[in-house]
Amino acid sequence: MAKVIPRPGEPRVDGQSYLTVEKTVRSWVLTTDHKRIGLLFLIWTTISLFVGGVFALLLRLELLTPDQNWVDAAVYNRYFTLHGVIMVWMFLIPAIPSGLGNFFLPIMIGARELAFPRLNLASLHLYILGSIVVLVGAFAGGADTGWTFYPPYSARTPMALSPIILGVFILGISSTITGLNFIVTTHTMRTKGMKWMRLPFFVWGVYATSIILVIATPVLGMTLLLLWFDHSFNFGIFDPAYGGDPILYQHIFWFYSHPAVYIMVLPAMGVVSELVCQFARKNMFSYTAIVISTIGITFGGFLTWGHHMFTSGMSSFDAGVFGILSMFVAIFSAIKVFNWTATLYKGSISLATPMLYFFGFLFLFSVGGMTGVAVASTSLDVYWHDTYFVVAHFHFIMVGGTIMGFLGGLHYWFPKITGRLYPERLATGAAIGVFMGFLLTFVPQFLLGNGGMPRRYHTYPDEYQPLNVVATVGSWTIGGGMLLIISYLLWAAFRGRRTGPNPWGVLGLEWTTPSPPPKENFTELPEVTHGPYDYWRIPPEEYVGDSVTESL
């Protein structure tokens, strides 16, 4: 087994890149360069991750002991609502597509820009505006409904719910614009020779996510507008006190929100598919199976929303159908897991930091997926519903999986984004720390949920304390690991060693450009003659690039 250590490469001849070609504040605020917009998205979504994470740490601090510690029930409710809203709509959904996707999708298909550069800039401004509106609502009193905004309470709560709903609505417009831009770009701007079955897996992941964004997000937008009318003007659409139907809200909300699960995780799947091929120096075991499973998840996810509502009073027949459909979608996820595992077989595997995040994703996603199949069973879900088992399942597959994919992609492409290298040993330690923190935080929550502890309570019986103590320690371990990552990446962005075009010695069009890339991406548009992972076609001396290999 070998470890690829990135090393410095040849310096740029002209010294110009997308970072330095224009240096004024105006050039950044009004930029239409997809790379700058992607970088700004990465910065803003990382700030959102930090803010949402702080609320999570405060929640776990309150749950350290069975009795009330330092916040009452009302404040606790506001904290977990804001944690959910910020993490879901300000980080998990936009981080990989709008950040890494914006930066790399055009380069990976051999294009100089996205199809609609000005719309891309508008999506960034709308994201910032929506985030500000959400945070204004948070500091104006917050909301205490949970991130799902279930009526009738959301229609009647005296909290400052309206700005938060409007902020999420604006964030949805941003995501829809981004998805539309990615779809058109992928269809119309691929370079010569970039056939559909030669697309990098990350492009497939972002493309599939964009389809969900364009189809599902308007449904959420309309639903939130109706809820806003209920809350602000007592329209009675979902409030039964005025003749409304709260179950209708749940159906519409989950019609969006279950596909939104795949908005979060499909881009992460695209990232880890890149990592396993490039750091095992092999083509995917079955490229076609990965593509078909990606499309299957994309459209199958629209048929499974009802498994969130088994306790809402649906018929046994409906519950059975939704359970079967949910398990059917899990087949596509299993296809991916088996292909990733088979790709490792007889590969020249490197344990560089991005690959550590691949292994973390593989474990968390597999466990989260298996528990997802379990909660798709009506008899089990009725018992586990609204317990910490659901919290642990959600965080394993959505938060753990998405963050592992995000961090893996960020470390993999960091040398390309900045032209500099991060300290490998610190990165390895932080990756292990974050992974262990996830296990310490959420494995106890599976046990707590199975033992009957309900979620969204700030006090609990004494017998649940030992597991809650472990979960709290784990959450702060995650926080420490994330703080370490942010610290050394910030240092590396300005003080890290400079690198050449291909520090990992891997394939893919993005690694043929200088690091960081020029504003126009390519001097001449490339012509693609083979797939992005066809190491078997190319002699090793042609893809060693700027990397060196050391035995472990």
C-alpha cells in the first residue's frame, strides 16, 4: 500500500489566476467567474456550518445532565429549530453543489464558464440575502417549531417565524437557479469528445441533484408561502382552527424534503466516487451501474415521501406501498456501495487525507442506509418515530455522509482552488477526530432512541444520562476537529507550499490546468479521448504528475 504525498510543482509562468487577475472588491462582488462564485459559496456555507454547529454544541451542553442546566424549554426549542434550519438550507443543500459544483463542473466538462454567468451571480446574491433574512429572524426572537415548520403550531406561534420562512424561500430560489444553470451547462457546453458516458462522477452527481432542485424546490417555495400567509394573516390553509389541513402540509413538505435528502447526499456520492477511482488508481468497477443508480435515486426519491408519515393516520395499504418504494430506492444506494468496495479490490490504494474521508463516508452512509431501510418498515418506525433513533439515522446518512463528502472534496481539490498545499499530518489527525466524534455522538443516540428517549426534549430521566454524556463529548470532539480543519486550511490558503497543476498525480480535465486555474480555465478547449479514470490506458509515467509516493 502506498500513500500519495502532494509536492510542489512548477511555478506559474505568468503569475495570473482567477484569484489575481482582478483584485478590487467590486470585481469580487460583481464577478461572473464561476470559480470566484464557487469560492464565495464555499466561504459562506462554511460560515453557516460554523453557526449551525455552535447551536448543536449548545444543545448537547444542555443535554449533559437530566435536568435543566442553563436554558429553559422555550430557548432550547429555538436553538434546535435554528440549528436545523441553518444546517439544512444554508449548509447541507448548497455546500457541495453551489460551492464545489460551481467551481469544478465547467472545468471538468472542458468549458470556460457556466451557461448563464449572470444568473450564477444572482444565485450567490440570493443565497447571501436569504441567509441574512434567516439570521435576522433568529436574532429577532427565532422560531420554536423545528426545521419542518409543522402546523398548526407554526401558524400560531408568537415567535418571529415569518422572516425565517421568507429567508428559506429566498434560499430556495437561489438553489433552483443554480440547478437550472448546471443542467443547461451539462447539456450544451461539454467539450469535444466529452460524451455522456465519459462524464466524471462528480458531474453526474451535481447534474442529478440539479434535476431534483428544479423539480422539487418550487413545491417547497409554494408551501412555505402558504404557511407564511397562515402565520401572518390567518388564511387557514393548514390551520384546522380555520378549516385548514395540517396533514396536507406534511404531504407537500415531505414531497420536497425527501428528495432534498438526495440533494444533500448525491453530490457527496459524486465526490466519493471521484476519490475511490483516483486514489485506487482504477476505473470504477461498473461506470454504467453508478450512473444508472444515480438516476434511479434521483427519480425514485420522489415516490417515498410517505414513510415520514406512518404515524399520521395513513392506511395500512399506503404505508406498505411507501415502505416498499423506500426499500426499492435503497437498492440503488446498495449498488453504489458494492461498486465502491469492488473498485478497491486490487487497487493501488493511497491513504491520503481525501481517501480517509471516503472511508468515513462509506461507513456512515452504509450504517445510515441500513437504518433507513429499518425505519421504512411500518412496525419499527411506529416505535422509533420521534425518538433519538431517527435523529441518529438522519445525522449518520445526511450530516455525516454529506460532511464527509464535503471535506473529502475540499481536501482533494484544495490544491487546485488555492494553488497551495495543506499540512498532511494535521489533516489526517483532524479527519480521524471528526469521524470518531461522529461515532461518539450518534451511536449512543441509536441506543437512546431504541430505549424510548424522545427527541426535542431538554430534560430526560436519569437512566439516559450516561449515553447523553458520551454524545455530548462526541459533539465537542467534532467541533474541535472542525475548528482544526478550518484553522489549517486558512493557514494553508495563504502560507502553504505552492503546488503545480497535478499534485495528486491523477486524471481529469481539472488537473490539466494550472493551480490555481486561470480566469478562462483553458487556453484552448481540450479534446477528450478517454474516460477520466482510465488508468489502464495510460502508462504510469504519464500520470505521476507532481506527486511522490512513499510506502506505508
